[in-house]
Amino acid sequence: MFRALCGAAILALSATTASAADYAQLPAAPVTFNWTGCYVGGHLGVAASDDRTINIAGGTLDFGAAGVVGGGQVGCDHQFASNWVVGAEGRAAGASLSSHHGSNVRFPALGNLLVPSQFGLKNDFLGSVTARLGYAYGLGWLFYARGGVAWTHEKVDDAYISPAAGFAIDPSASVMRTGWTLGAGVEWAFAPSWSANVEYNYHDFGTKGPIQLISPVEGITVAHLKDTIHAATVGVNYHY
């Protein structure tokens, strides 16, 4: 009897030890990501502009361009009321938006003579400072909207053959524009300190004018220039 009890105890102890060992090998239950803290990261994507010029001659022309945008971001978030996240982020990126199209230049001193020209617009910088509000869902997902101030750097030129000089000239200007931006995105925390996101942002820089284009020979004026930019990007952030 004693031997039977000892054998049963040994078997029970062996089974318990085996169960404990098996339980220890099971993966730990996932922990919901907490978004409170700061981060730094980078982003890359595509952009498209929707622009309009109104020149001195009164002509209006709509045009656009497509290109690549890429740069970095830094920001901080605070998670509150269990699932809500509020934060701020600064972005700076280079852009390759470039467009050229036919236009014309008017010369009032020459009886309002219209001369064909080639108008060009390049956006080589896109930046913003925004606030964002998000909702944390599930294990590491954040759905958010953002809005704030945006900047872009424009290079404007209008090449034509000068009726006074008799040869081609290309008056130009470099302009930093300020506007506003709105966007939305989704972010996924795929590791304890890392997250990836996909987002869309709309930038509106309004209508600016007049813009003085100058050259060593002569200058011209663009009466009004409207500039808006759409950007879709993917990014990665390191949280600390």
C-alpha cells in the first residue's frame, strides 16, 4: 500500500512538473502598447500638386505635378482616458514636384504685346507642425487625424524670348509659402519601441501674388499663383 501511494505521488509530481514546464514554454500574453512618450522617425511617399496661375494678361491656367516626398518627423503623444491619444508632430521633407507648361507674358509698354512663354513651378520642400488626436484600438493600433501649419518652398520661373533684348531670358523667383494642412492615418506598434504608419495629408497654401520674377535683363510679374499639395506616405517611428 505504501509503495502504491509513493508511486501515485511520484506520478502526480511528475505530471505537475511537466505541466508547469509546458506552461512556462507558452508565449506570454501580449500587452497593449502605451502611446505616451516621444518618438523620432522617417517617412517616404508620393505627392501631387494642384495649381493655378492667373497672369497679368488675365489668363487662368490649371496645372499640376507628381513626384516623391521623403524626410523625417519628431513628436510626442499622451494617452489618456484609456484609449484616447493627443500629441504634436513636426515634419520636414524634400520633394520632387516639378511642372512646366505654356503660358504668355504681356508687355504694356509695347501695346500689350503677348509673348509665348514656358512657365515652371517646382516644390522642393514640404514641412508642417501639427496637432493630432487618435484612438488606440486593440493590441497596438492607433487611428488618428491631424491638422496644423504647413510650409513649402517654391521655385518659379517663366522663360520667353524678350522682344526688347531679342534673345531668350528666364526670370525667376524663390518663394517660401505658409499654409495649413489636414490629414489622417493609422499606426501600428509592431515591437515594444517601434511603430509603422500610413497616412494622407492635404496641404493648402492659398493664392499668392503678385510674384516678381527677375533676371539680369528684365523682370515680369505673375499676378496670382495658387498651390495645393496632396501627399500619401508610409513611415516608421522609434519611441523612447
